[in-house]
Amino acid sequence: MKNSLNIFKTLFVAIAFLVVGCEEETYEFGEITPPSDIAVTAVIQGADEANPYGDGSGIVSYTASGEDAISYKFIFNESETVAPSGEHTYLFSNTGVDTYTVTAVAIGTGGVTSSVAINTEVLVTYEPPADLLEKLFGNGEKTWRVKSEAQSHFGLGEVNGNDFDNIWWRAAPGEKSETGMYDDRYIFNIDGTFTHITNSVNGDNTGTIFGRERPLEADLGPTDEAPNGADIENYPYNDYTETMTISAPGGIETISLTGYGFIGYYSGGNHQYMIMDRGTPGELVIKTTDDIAEFDWWFIITDEEPIE
């Protein structure tokens, strides 16, 4: 009887410790409140009483605000851009007056969101010059690639930097041969379509692409491919087709791609590629700004077939 009582006491103490232990690991997160009173405003560049749709540049600056919001993002044409400050600028490019729908998303504690959409009527007056159209499209369609055999075919520099000779880092010829960049092909068509072949070597519609881990997984979804530093070198991705337009904000000729279309290296952002130099036959020097405005990414692309 004495032994049974001792066993009972031991079990009671063990259960008491277990209950206390469970209680000590109970966490409370507090109330999760979705952002409220979401508002978004649009400022069209050059808009006034005489020019309600702007100065023809197609540039519109958006500002979002909301109660209990800790960050923001904007969505246009299914492409998302993170904007922690609640401010973002779009370059629209459909010639004439067109209506564009932009959605501002306010992000609260725990990732809960609230959103509001705004329609903006914007005037675009730019028409690409004939020599640029001929260079991009030839007789109607041209295939481009990153010029991997050239020094500085890929590099990065400061945002809004315009001096290609003084960017911070530049790739040596063939330096990124282990990535999914060099076998990609980009087809520019004068009908406004942009087709990205992600593995032209195999000739099927599947392949891999190269890009920054953060925007790749945020925009295109997670992958089992292990990152190398901040990059995913071979992210599995199918061929796809988007729409391309040409504009010239601030006098700089710019290729804009819809959706998640990109050239060279996926960095998110606004999917706009400024043409910084087109003086060399068969070549373009282009750059784009990434999703968090950390770097400008530069590329040399060519319409020539690779040297065997």
C-alpha cells in the first residue's frame, strides 16, 4: 500500500510539472487588425487645368496611406511592386489617352491586408522613331540574347546612375555560364508581343532562369532550388509571352514589359528597361531598377547568334 501511495505521488508531481511546462510555453499574439481607411492618390506629371491628362510623358506618382498599415505594395497588370513608404511611380505607354487601374495594398500586422483601386486617365504622346523600331524588330521580329562573350555584359550600379563605365560590378565573359541566363532568348515582335524562350538549347518550352531570390520567390513562387548567396541560379520556368511597349520618359527610350516579363536577370521592380546606348550595330545597352530600388542592373544584349 505504501509503495502504491509513493507511485501515485510521483505520477501526480510529474503531471503537475507537465501542466506547468505547457502553460509556460503558451504565447499570446494580441489582436491582429487589418489596415483601415485605405486611400490612394495619383499625381499625373504635367497635369493642370489645361492639360488634365498630363504632359504626354505617361508618368504618374501614387501615394497610399492607411490606419494600422506597416507597409504597402502596388499592383498593375498583375505585377506587384513592394513600396514600404507607400509611394511608387509608374510609366504608362499606350499612345493617346488611356485609363489605367492601379491597386494599392496596405499590409498590417501578421500579414493581413486591405486594398483599394484607382483609375487614372493618362495621356501618352511619344511615338518611337523608325530607326529604333527597325533595330528592335527588323522586318517584324528579332531574337535577342545576353551577349555573354562580351566584357560587362551583366552588371550592377547605383540607382539612377547613367555612367556604364563606372558601375560597381561587371561580369567577365562567360562568368555566369552555370546559370539559366545564357541560353535564354527574347523575341521582340512589332505587333507588341514579347516572348521569352527559357531554354532554346533543348528546343522545348521548359527551362531555367536566373535571378534574385527575393523577388523570384515573391513574384513567381517558392522553389526547391538552393540559392547561391542572394541569387537563384537555375529557377525552373516555362517559356511565356507578354506585351511590350516603347516610351521615352525624360527623353530616355524605354522598353516596358507587362506581367513578370524580364530580360537577363529577374530583379522584380517595374519591368522597364531603359535603353542607355543603341549606337553599336546589333547591340543594346539596357538597365532596370530592382524591386526595392537597391540597384540598377545593366545588360548588353545582341541580336547576333552566339559564337560556336
